[in-house]
Amino acid sequence: MNLTFAVLGLGGGELVLILAVVLLFFGGSKLPGLAKGLGQSIKEFKKASRPEDEKQNSNSKAYVEKS
């Protein structure tokens, strides 16, 4: 986790400032929905970026587990 922030050049103070600005822009009631949408987007991106052979292996494993 520290590696990501080191690459971006962000420290603790910067992260707090960014979170405060996001909270001001969107409000507390919309943050859970935004976080859920961001999580789903990341999940779909990871699924789409996997090689085709891994997708087939995971699908066949899921099929076997359901049976």
C-alpha cells in the first residue's frame, strides 16, 4: 500500500486533503454509492484484462463447484 502512495508522491496530509475535498463535493450520503461503483468498475476491468485461458479455467471450476 505504501508503494502505491510512494509512486504517486502522496503523503498522509495530501490524502486527508483529497478525502476532505471529495466529501465536500459529493456529501456523505453519496460516498457509499460512489465507492460501490468504483469497486465494480475495478472488478470488471480486472475481469476483462485477464487472459482468455484463465477465464475459461475459472468458468470450468465454477461449473464444477456448482454441480
